[in-house]
Amino acid sequence: MSHRRTSKRIPVELPVEIRWKNRAGSLRHAMGKTGNISGSGLFIEVGARLNRATSVMIKVKLPKEVTKVPLELLCQGRVVRWNQVGSVHGLGAVIDEYELRPVKSAASADRPASKATS
């Protein structure tokens, strides 16, 4: 299956957390950073190697210096590739659904917004 980019990729490094269920159904998570973002997907530099088609919940913390208020981008998507070039390794994910929402407090920011699906 070919995945053609429909949006221009913008190189940006932002903190990101991803959550997914492993084959046994246990919820897993990893921290990383974005390498680039487009309207339909993103590349995440992260140590975890996920299989293609794995459903993921992605939380990107947006810089308050730009947004003026604490905001996060929550995405539900799926892995379309994993690669490593030199010391940089990570995954490409397509975004199926997204929500831009204010961060109310540090405690609420740590809670997952939705369940990861398998």
C-alpha cells in the first residue's frame, strides 16, 4: 500500500508522548519529539519500534510562547513506517482524528485523553 503525502511537511521539534496497546493488550507509552508535522501526519523521533498499522494516541505539547495559552494537540492515528537514518530513528504516523485543546493543569495534562485502540 502506498502512502502519498497530501500536505507539506514542516520541520519542527516539539515534545511528544505516544500511547498504544501491545499485542497482549497492555497500554504502553513512550516520550520523544516531533521531527516534522503536516496536515495529515507526523514523524516522531522515538526509541520505541512499533509495527505498521499499530493504532497510536499522540499528544504534542505546543509552545506557550507561540500559542499564548497552554495548548496540546491530541491525535488518534496509526503507524505507517519506522525507519532509522544514522542515529535518528522513529516512526511515521498518519493522523485519523485530532483535537486541539487547552491544558487546564499539570495534573490533567498527564491523564490520557482517550483510550488507545488495538
